[in-house]
Amino acid sequence: MAKKVEDERVLNEIKGMTIESRLELLEKRLLERLEFLEERIKEIEKKKRREEELSLPELFSRYQEKFDEAISKLEKVRKRSSLPRLFDFGKAIENLKKVFKVQTYINLWRSISMWITSDVVDEFGLDPVFEEKITPFFEFLYHKWWRVSVIGLNNLPNKGRVLLVANHAGTLPFDGAMIKYAAKIEHPAHREIRPLVENFVYYFPFLGTFMMRIGGVRADPDNARRLLEKEQAVLVFPEGVKGVGKLYKQRYRLQRFGRGGFIKLALRTRSPILPVAVVGSEEIYPMIARLEGLGRFFGVPYIPITLTFPWLGPIGLIPLPSKWYIHFGELIDISQYPPEAVDDEILVNHLSEMVRKTIQEMLYELLKKRRSIWFG
């Protein structure tokens, strides 16, 4: 009854309106409804992500189940195989079981956590004590192994929000770690950069937690927005998984920058954009193929086949010592565009492509100057 009375009231209001007023009212109601639906979609997505996120023990259990299944298949192959017995296949399987026994790594992780855990951990998981303990490892990679040369670091502002946009490569996200380390050690203000990390990294045992504790943040627009609103420097890789999953023959050719999500983020938060080009990361794991079917079996986008992995076993996981260059380009100011410009898809795509071309040109310039992959 109340709904009927309300409907009649609205109809009476509409009858006395001009066509322009009716259109304005209709537009207002539609916008309100769309905003409500967007909020509902965000709530559903957040709920889904929370359900998908696993605790460390749950993650290990899932990993163990998949490995046990793979071992079971391997044992069936051994029983059916008529190939010459060049080595003790059964013993090799037992050794694999010991190496991949989940409880071993859970106990190891707990013991490590006891002595490198800080009481001051931020809302995204950055642990200052852990980061300090692990710094010598990144110092070795930065100064000795990859001998990183930095160009244009003074283009990074001393303070305030800024969105760094970089090319992505290297199979594992070492490029984000090196950009972060360069800003923290060599920048006059020792700026802390928060790299956004792809979701698939969190499905690897230890790796997701490791990235989180050294300052990485799960790639999510809400996470990035909250960081920028706190006047922090945020690093994004618009190529995403397509970037780290490039084959060696595609090296330094930027993939499509998605749908311009980083541009919308910059417009909403009024953040300047700093393009960053990295040369050297493509050569640390020269990928010649990727096994996507096997990757899905283990819950990751693909299993990489490189020049050294899996042919050399665990040794093949050691990144090659290429010479790195990191070029921080000139700031791109987008403050002339209002926040409402996020709804202008043509403008968003134009700005996204402009940033992509800028980084591509920076890469070409660095490659022209480089004489050797290993010595620069």
C-alpha cells in the first residue's frame, strides 16, 4: 500500500514537469541506481577475494595435494614404463617426496618468523624488521649481480603521491624489487615505493608472503587508491602477467596496457605519472616456452621453460647476471583533466597509449646505447 502511494506521488510530480525536467530526473535516478549497482559489485568482488585468499597452512595443504597427485601419476608412469632402468626411479620419487614435504617448510617458516617479525607491520603487511634483514640479499643483486645503473632518479619527487608506471619482465617480479631498492638507497629522500604485485604470485609457497613483507601490495585498485591518498609512491605494471610471461623473442616489446586502469587511478587520485623503463630484466630468465596447461594444474598462469630451467634443476632457478639499466622518465602531469574524465574512455585510452609509447621509446634509447647484455 505504501509503495502504491509513493508511486502515485512520483507520477503526480512528473505530470507537472517539463520534458527537460523529466529527463534530468530520469538521469539522476539512473545515476543513483548505477552507483548503487557499482557498490554492490565491489562488495561482491571483495567478498569473493576474501574467500579465495588462503592462509599459509591452507596454501601449503593445497600445494601438497597437487604435488601428491602429480607424484601418483609419476608412479603410474614408472610402473607402465618399459624404458631401460638408467637410475633408481622409485628412489628418486621418494627423495622428491622428502624435498616437497609441506610440513618441513611450514616448520621452517615458523622458525624464521619467530626472529624476523616486527611489532610494527602496516595494514598491507610491510614488516620493517624483515625488510632490514633481507636488505643484504637485494644489495648483492643490485650492486654485484646485476650492477644496476640508474638514470633520471631526480625526476622522482621527494614527497607526495606519485604513480610510477614501468615495463614488466623477468618471469619473477625482480624488476619491482630493483626499482624499489634504487629509490630507497639512491634517491636523496630515500623514498619508499610500494609495488603492486600480481595475484598469481600469492599462489607460490612463501613468495607472496615474502613480497608482502618487503613492501609489495596485492594488485587491486582499492589498495592503490588508499596508498596514493596517503601520499605514497605506488609502482604499477600495466602489462601484468602478459609482461612477465613474454617469450625471449618478444623481449622489450611492450604488451597492451589493459583498459587504462592506471590512468583512471591517476585521474581519481590526482596523481602525477612517472614512466619507468627497465633494461636487463628480460635476460635473467630467457623464456623459450611456457606450459599453460601444467601451470593451471598448480594454480598459476604457466610453468616457464627457460634456457636453464628445468634442464639444470634447481641451479636453473638462479637468474642470469645481465647488466641492468633503470631510467626514470619525466613526470606526466594530468591535473588539467577533471576527476570526471575517468568516464571518458577515448581520453583514458589516449593517455594510456601515450604513456605506453613513452616507455617504449625510453626502452629503445637504452637498448641503442647498450653494447653487451652482460657488460652494458
